[in-house]
Amino acid sequence: MRRGCISLGEIQCTKCNRIVPYAERYLAIDEENGTGTKTGESAHYCVECAVQKGYATYTKGNSEQTLSFFP
């Protein structure tokens, strides 16, 4: 399950290991093993890493750009 969240300053990105600053968005996603069953652990991705992994996309609307974690 994907959850778009707002950091309280205590979240570390799973991929790049940087701390997600206070009030910045990040993605929390439940990890699955190779067989498709959930492992019970969550991975946290900053916006840049979520876009690189394909979990987030930017869409253009009426004169604005919107970030979506649910493409």
C-alpha cells in the first residue's frame, strides 16, 4: 500500500539515506518479498527517489504542476 505523508523531521529515505526535512512530502510503501506477500516493513522514499523509482509522477494541469504518488 502506498501512503503519501508529510515528514515530522525524523524520516530517513530508504534509497538515498537523507533525512526528509520537516513538512516535506515523502512516500511510505509496504515492502513485498519476491512472492508478492508483504514482509511487514515499510520503505520511505523522498520525493526525488520516488520519482526515480516510478512511484510518483508530475502532471501538468491548468497552469500548475502537481505531484501524485498514485499514478
